[in-house]
Amino acid sequence: MDLSLKPFLPSTKIAVSTLNLFDTLGIILLVPFFDRIVYPFFLRHGHPLSQLQRFGAGFIFAALAMVAAGVLEIYRKSQAPSESPYPTNSTDTSTISFLEQHISACKNLDDFNPFAYQTWFAAGGSCSTTPPSAACVQIGPSLSDGTLPLASILCEDVPLVSPVSVIWQVPQFLLIGISEILASITSYAFFYAQAPPNMRTFAASLNLLTTALGTWLCIPLVALANSGDVEWVPSDVNEGILAAFFFFWAGIMICMTAGFVLQARRYTPVVLVSGEGSELEWCACLLQGGWILLCIKMEKRVIENAAYEKHCI
């Protein structure tokens, strides 16, 4: 994708890794938005979001992020220009300059340069240096002087960058940020609230373990996606079907969300009541429409008050 900041700063390009910042920035900026606007909005209208409801909403936003990424990948491939061969005439500077400016950001132009491969072969080949890239291979015999003619070198065509701006990936990172706000942040409070006092640390560690397992699960899933005749996630994404991989993840999230809803409706909350004086560290849970509203560290008078729901998180 085009890494330039068009139309604002067309001459400035950003690194691909910079996109991860939008996930972090989205969380930093949107947490106050949810705390001050979104959650109070539902509270004022008599439908406060319980922790389990926030979990479910977070899963839905994660699925939407994958769907959006898949749709964008389909559009990116439809707009990607055809690959272009590296010129065999070293004086064709205009074509070489064009390829330097439009080559895919994940590729190195020298890897597709037959002259670089020719230089490597003349220097002794595998006996002295590493070949430039697997993009170029020898297909014919060498000359008597030990050199390799261009006719004996076959290089892959140079993949060109899609004109679609990389900024179009920002919405997917923001959707993932919203998902983390609703699901990940809420999970810390949920695991703490539903664990016995002497097992809260252990419960929190189990919560973090799910993140580690989710990261590890990417490895076998990518291997599974690339095990067929056509790799879904190859090194050259133009040769694969990356959109199918995104939709696959979206399908997994939808199935997991459906399973979560079924379990959440049957979930029986653990209710612990303790404390002295007018404060309670834990208070009873309010069941409303099959969902659980947890109240933490509330005063007895609040529990006895008719506006009990307004103080539930």
C-alpha cells in the first residue's frame, strides 16, 4: 500500500510498524470517551452495560475489524498495478527510477536486479557471498570466463505498490482498540470481582494467560492457512488470498461470540458480601434480562436506594 501521507504530506512516508500506534492511541483517547459519554448514555436511558455485555460488544468489534480488513484487502488487490520486470538494459534509468519509487514497501529492488545476481555469480557465487535473493535464479550455462550472461538469469517481476493509501488501515486498528476497551479492560475488573479474595492474583494471571494463548494460536492457524495448494498468507501477499484469512478470523470471532452469549445467559455470579460500617467491599449482583450488573465498593445506603442500578458498572 502507499505509505505516503497523501494528500496532506505526499512526500512523507511512514513505516508500516507505525500503524500499531493507532491501536494504542485509540485506547488512550477513547477510554475517557467511553467512561464519560458512552457508558453514562446507556445508564441514563435505563440500560446500563454490564460487564458481560461489554465483553460481547468487544468481541463484535473485533469481528468487525477483521471484516473491514478483509474488505480493504480485496479493494487493495483490485487496485494493485501489474508487476513489472526489471530492465535488462542498465541505461534504462527512467524505468529503474520508476521501479525505485513504486516498488512494494516490503521488497528490495536489488533482489530483482539481474545485474546484482550477475555480480554475485562473478564474485564466486555461493563459494564467497550470499545470493541477492531467491527472486533471481540461474537457468542457463555460464561463459568460459566464469561470468553469467543475462540470458541465463531469470528474475521475478517487481511487485509494485498499490495506490491505496495505508491510512485506510487506521479504522481497523481503531476498531481493535475499541474491542480492547470493551473486552480486555473489563476482563480485569471481572476476574477480580468474581474471584475469591485469596485467589484474585491467580485469577488475574489466568486472564493474562488467555492473551498469551491467543498470540500463540496465530502460529498453527497461519500454518494451517498455508497448508493448501494456494497459500493464504505468503511472503508476497499479492500471490495469496489474505482477505480469506481475515474473513476466517471474523468467522472464528462470530462463533466465539455466539458461544459466549449462550454461556453468559446461564452464568451464575459469585456474590460475596463483606465489610464493616457503612461500606461493603462487595455487594449483591443485580440480574436484569439475563445479564449481570456488578457493584463494587458501594455503601449500604446505595444498595437500599431505589437508584441502585445507576451506580452499577
